[in-house]
Amino acid sequence: MPSLASISGPTYVTSQLLVQQTAYKLSDKIFSYSPDTFDLDVAVKEWAEANEKNVHGETTTVVPLQTRAGAGAFALGYIFSKDFDLAKRHVPQTLLAPSLSLRHLRSSLDQLALLYGVSSPFVAHVAAADYNAQDGLGADYATALQIAEDLGLALVSSSSAYEVQHMSLLATLLASVLPTLHIYDGIRTARESLRVVDALGEAHIAHVYAKVSKEAAALNKRLDTAGKVVELLKAFNSELGTSYAPFEYHGHEAPETVLVVFGSAEAQLAKQVATALAADGKKVGTVVVRVYRPFVEEAFLEVLPASVQQIAVLGQVADAASVEDANVQSALYSDVLTAVSFTEKLSQAPEVVDIRYAVTDAHTPSSISSIFDKLTSKGETEPVAFTLAAVEEAQQYVFWDVDNSSAVASPAAVGKLLETEQSSNVYVHQTYDNLVQGGVVRTDIRVSQRSIEAPYPVENADVVFVGEEKLLKEIAIVKGVKAGGKLIVRLPSFKEDELEKRIPAAAQKEIQEKNVELYVLDTSSSPALEKEARLVVDVAFLRVARADITKFDSLSTDQDALTEAVNALDQSVRKVEVPATWAEAEGAVAPLVDSVKPNSFVAFQKEEEEESSSLENWQSAAKGFAFKEAYGTQNQLRPDLTVKTYTIKVKENRRLTPTNYDRNIFHIEFDLGDSGLTYNIGEALGIHADNDPEQVLQFILAYGLNADDLVQVPSREDPAVLETRTVYQSLVQNVDILGKPPKRFFESLAQFATDEEEKKKLERLGSKEGADEFKRLTEEDTVTYVDVLDMFKSAHPDFSDLVRIVDPLKRREYSIASAQAVTPNSVTLMIVVVNWVDTKGRTRYGHATRYLSGLAPGATITASVKPSVMKLPVKDTAPSLWPVLVPVSLPSARSSSTALCRRRRARRSAPSFSTSVPATSARSTSTARSGRRTSTPASSRCSAPPSRATSPRRSTFRIACARPSPTSSRPISRRRAPSTSAVLPGPCLMSLPCSRRPLLLRLRGAAARLTPARRLRGLRRMVAMSLRCTKCMSL
């Protein structure tokens, strides 16, 4: 960004930079409502940080603000504050904003206008820029015109970059009379880089402002507002030697048709087209509105030729629907119609026509020319291309590329090189369309020997460069090349015989018809060239477009790379002969767009920056508690989880197997209390288990962390919201530091290794070559994240990086062994503790089963419910069949117990047929009854009177198949089952992990041997299905 002192005389700038320069030099404070990508305040922020002084000898304060409801209240409060420094009473206060912010600023501007008699001078520099999702960006003047009329504000317009600095200064001077808006094109004019030969320097701005301010203070107090504006404009012209007027006429001396326009691009084009048509003898002209408010009718009628018979007003309205609506009138049309209707100057009142256009409509010389043609001809006319002579004499280039191309910065570098020519005027403008091909950028460059005004895209380019071949299939790029022009297409790994395949048929035909010279740029011929793709594109383009330029020093500071790119031109750039057959090229082609619509000012961010966690001290958390409203502090249960969680208490935790038995099968029951947790049949309980606190503390000590440090982790729902925890809490409850590391962890950890040997080993473990070693570490040695960090001492990422590369803890889900219809205030699980001995002889335990088995009654845990994919009949009278051969068929047990409870309450329900009674899922009670042992499911207990229940004769697992009587509603006893049954004694099959598949296979074989007859084929199928693993569904 240039310094304030460097902006003076002939210099390459943008309109936006000149507006910021004037605002900074003359203002006490600048209130900026610039959106992030609009960059309306980039320069003033840098100058303020550098303590650049304004004309009052102080550093201008820049206050960035957000556009929202009530915007402007901050500035209003400052201006009318009781402790406002009265020494700054006459120092202007400035606002920078796009026109889309004016709707939110309206109420504040209204209050300011009412109290302006006791206010500081106020000026708003407004970039005409608005956005809608359908049409993208557009220069919105209609909002400013309406607000200026409604609130009584002055409104001044800049038509080009050559006068934007003067109009900024004029608007600031007008602020001494009434609050003023200065508006200019924020889409193209504000962002086009060009040379302004008479830019005012710091001293000149200060001199003009001081002198004209004195004359403004001496104005006749009896003058009305319009009179003061006219007198102040005369003093301004006298000081600068200019001839600005509220309304300016261009065109034929005795026109019959006059077009009235307001706006930057509209004014530039209308006056040039009208002048060109008048030179051809057509009686047309145009009136450019410079000062819209106050609308000085006398000044308008003074510039309007007496010969005029028809006045057309080019007025902007909100959208395309308003253009078609005959009941809608533009604001400018109403003012012109009023001025013409009530004047006696004109012998005959001319016809006034309202030509409406939408905010997103872009104008070109051809569109303005067609308006004049329609006005001057009686019948319908065909649109005719119109070219400005000054623009036709200029050299015009267009660059097309995707916004993530390695050579996307090439046009800017070429433009900088061309700017070094003292005799040339270079114009550079970029357009971004983020909806085409994931992001396309078009750069227009014009080079002229004289100053030109061309606020529209290049239509007939001498040279067009295409950096991505797929753009030819979506955009009519060749249409923008003039006849006999040159087209450069970047085609990596180019082969002669592939040319027709890589150039679309539509482009082939147009290339042949327009006699376009075709060049192919292949940057892949050398790895060095591909690395320096931007330099190669620069020198290749200049070789084709400007062969007279031989010095490329300004393109790069790396002279070796530049020399290599220049030397490689002969092999990277080649001219291709266009076959004559291309004139007949045909193919199914989708409609191509002529150009792109601007919908952004920057390239599309395809990769979002990952929010990282940070370590803080206790003070940051204390601020959140002390100022909850300001920080938006909320206390939530596990906000890092995406599921709804509940806090429940342990009611009972009892081991079922003897202590000398090698497997620990335990029964655990939770009290739901007022947690609100509910579950249905078939759902599972998700347990959010903690890591072992002792092992976590050992790791914290070994890793050199402070357990009480606070870590701020971005929320999953909104990365802008930070969740605060201690290091100890994060490692115990959130980070799976004691879990099994995946292969990607080794890849990520390798980036932090400082020892080369360890780095190579980590990279090998994360690649295919180290698959065997990785398998041994994770499956045989069963290493954890802590073990890996201990193995590779040099890989020591910070805690913020560690929590990023280590997976979060995941919930473990267990089938529920109870029914809420029976026990509404509790939930029961039946769990087998997972344990094993690793290769080092250490006893390891499963994460969740270790956590649950150690819980004492009264302990609280975090739990959630996983919905079931199993769908039960809606009606209780519908029969259900549970063909499962596993002892822990918990959904079957819950369904059976629920149905039994309903029958005990005399509620009719259909029979539920189960192939087994799950012994281990039952809550067994032993009674002495004829020496037999009776098992009754705990979930079958009910407050209803007890009834006789059937019980198995032995504690085995039986597959029984029975067809109930259609009229029977009693549960089927196993004694009534057919004699053909398979008895499969064994442990709890549902507790077997996938590693115990051999046992499952043996059980399947035993069942098959017991069913040799064909009539039991269905039973074998049932047995096979019931022996599938519940996780992987394999046998």
C-alpha cells in the first residue's frame, strides 16, 4: 500500500485509494462499514497504524464497524457526546460504506439530518455495490437516491477515477452546509487500476480545503441550501481551475433527443456515445447529473437545449421485476418530469420517457447506442455493435484462468511491467465469478497512448490467454477475440494428435471463422518450468503479444528462474496451424455463457482454515464467568458431542460370574431420576466413558504439561465459539489419548519429528510399505497414542497440535437389558469386561468396560441413546417372531417382558415367539422347588398380580420352532416345542468379539449336523442367521 506522501502527480492508483486518501487527510474520525472482501478501508487502516498525520496535524482514527440493525448509532453517539472535544467541532467526520449498508444506516442518518445544526460536518463516501444470490454484484445507486430524497441529504456522484478525488473533496466541503453522500461505482470504476496524471498531493488537498472552507463560511446566510451549493461549487472550480456543474451537457448543439443519466459507468458511456453520434450528424445529447441533491431545477433547465423534443431518463430501479412493472418509476425520472412540467423556459414541454434498468444490469457502448437508436427511430431497430474510437485504438488483452491456478498472478505482473512505459496508459481490472468451475478470474488489460474511459469488459481483444482448457467448454472465450487476433491456450503435456480432442468443437469452428492465430503453452516440459509457471506464462504472453519487449527484469527478483523461463520459450510455446476442417466442426455443445458475472471481489476460499486450540491461563476463563453477556458464556453438558446427552447415576453394579472365573460378566443398573432419558425397545445406551485418570496424570507429567492449564477448543457447531476446559479434563473426557492410533496419526506425527530416523520410521508406518509393522504394533502389541509418543521422543507436538491429530473419544453402545414400560426409572445393562495380555505381559482392558466395571453406586456418568433400526409392530395385537440363537437376545427379552407385563395388566396383546430365553440377560433368582433352578427375567417383574410362568428344564440354549394356535394368546412353553430342537450349550455368544469367530463356526457346524433331514432346512437357515456377528454381519 503506498504512503500518503507518494500519492501525487502522475501515478497508478484506483478510485478507492483516492477516496481513502481524501477521507484520511480531512477527517477527525473515519467510521468504516466495509465488509471483509470489499476492502473499502484497507489504506486508511494502514495509514492510521503508521501514524500518518491529517491536515489538522493529528492521526485520523479509523473505527471499523459492522453492518447490522441500528448501524450508525456509534458514530451518532460520538458526534453528539457530552464530552465531545469542541475544538474539533468543525472537523469533518467521515463514513466509508457500500450502498448495501445504507438501509441499516437510514435511522441514524435521519437523526443526524434533524440535529445537523449542532453537529460536526458529516460526509459519507458510498461505494455503489450490492449483492444478491441470483445476479451477483451490482452498482446500486437507487438506494442512495431514495435516502437522499427522503432525508434531505446532499448527494454527489463521481463519473470516473479522474474526478473521484475532486468529488471526494467537494463532498467534504459541502458537508459544512448539509450532510452529504458521495457515491461512485464500487464494482468496476473503484477497482480498476489506471494512471491519474493530476492526482492531488497532501499539501494541495490541505490548501484547497482551507481556502474553499473560508469562502464557504463567508457565504450569504440568506441563501437557501441550493444557492449555497451552487456558490460553493463556483469557488471550488475557481480554486482548481475546473468546470464542474450540477448538470453537464454533452452532444449535438441542437438536439432533439436528450438522455439524462446518473452514475459512474452510465455517465462515462453516455457522454462518449452521444458525442460520437453527434459527430455523425445525429441530433442527440446527454445530460450527466453530478449533484442530484439538492436538485437545482434552474441549473438543469439551463443546460437543457431549447430544441429538445424528447427527454429520456436512464433511471435505476431495484430489480428486473420493477423494470417490467409499469407502475414503478425511477427516482430520477420523477425529478426530471417535475422540472420540465413546471417551467416556462421551454416553448413546448418535451416528452419525458422513463427507461428503467435493474441494479445488476451492466452497460456497454452498444447498449447505450441502442437506447439512442430506439429513441430516434420510429420503428423497431436491430441492435448494432458500437465501438468507441479511443478504445478501438488501444491494445486490449484478456486473461482467463481458474482462481487456484499457479499462474493466477500473471496478469498483474504483466500489467506492472507495461506500466513502466512512460508513454502508455495501462488499465487493469479483475472480475471474479466463484460459481463457474469452482472459481474463475478474468483480467482485462488495456494499453493506450492517451487516457480513455472504458468502464466495461474488453469485447474485441487482440490477445486472449486461457490458463485452464476446461473453461473453453463453458464460456464463449473465442467470441471475445477480434478477427485476426491471437489465442494462447495452456495445455500441459501437449501432443499434436490430441489438439482436436482438447479444443471443443464450438471453439474450433470460431477460431477458423475469425482467422485466429492459435498458440499452445506447455509448462510441463520441465519440472522447473512447472514450478515457475507464473514466470513462464508472463514471458510467453509477452512474446506473443508484445514481441518488442525484451527486458523482463521487473517480473521477478529471482533472475536465475527468470533466465530459465526465457530460455525455455522455444520449447514451451509453439504456434499451431489451424486445420481447415475446423470450419465444419460440429458436436453436441451445451449453451456457452458470453462472459462471467462478478459475484465476489476475491478468489473463492476452497480450504477453510482449521481453528486450532490454544492454551490459556485461568484469567481467560475468569473473564468468561465475570462477563457472561459479553463473552456469551454458557454451561453445557458435553457441548463437544453432536448427540443429546444425559447425566444418570449408578444404582447397582454387581458381578455375576464367580471371582475365580476367567471372565467378568457384570450387571449394572442406572437410576434415570429426572434426567429425562427415555428409550424404546431395540435401542442401545451410549456410554461416554472417561480415560483412566491415573494413566492420564502419568502422561501429563511425562509430557511436561500442566494439568490445570486451560485449553480453548473450537466448538463443533460453530468454530468461532471456543469451549474452555483444563488440560486434565480434555485428556480424561475428550481426547482418546489411551486409545488405538490409526495410520494417519503416524503420518501427522512425522511432521513434528526432529530426528531424521524417527521421522522416516513414522512416515513408513503411515505408508503402504509399513503395513506389516503397523499391523504388528496395533494388533499384537496393541499400542496406544501414549505408547507411540513414548517410542518417538523427538516427535513432541504442542498440546494444541496434539489434540488436533489425536482422535476424540467415541461413545460405546450397549444393548439395553430392560424395558422402560416395566422399569420406567432405571435402565439395565449386562456387560462382559474386555481384557487381554499384550506382548509385554501387561494386562489391558477395554476402554468402556474398564470404566463401567469400576463405577460405584451413586457415581454419575454421561450417557446418550442410539435409536434402533428395528421396527416393531404399531399394534400390540400383531404377532412378532424373534429368530435369534444368542443368549443375550436383549430386544427379544425386552419385548417379551413388555408383553408379559401388559397381559398381567389384562391388556390384550399378540403372542411373541422367541427361539431362546436369554439366560445371561436374565436376573436370576434361585429358589428350592423340587431341586430345580428357576430363572426369571428381571424385566418381567411387574406391579400386576403374578401369574404362572414357564421355565426351562436346564440352563442351556435351545432353538425351538413351534406354530401357535391361531386362537391362543398364551406364551409357548419350551415343553410344548417339537422334539426336533437343537440344544447348543455354551457361553454368551453376543459377548464374543469378531476374533472369536472360530467358536461361532463350530457352533454353526454342530447345529447343521443335528439337522440331516430336509424338513429341518428352514431350521438350519434360522441357526445360520442367528450366528451372524452383530457388528460385521459375517458368519
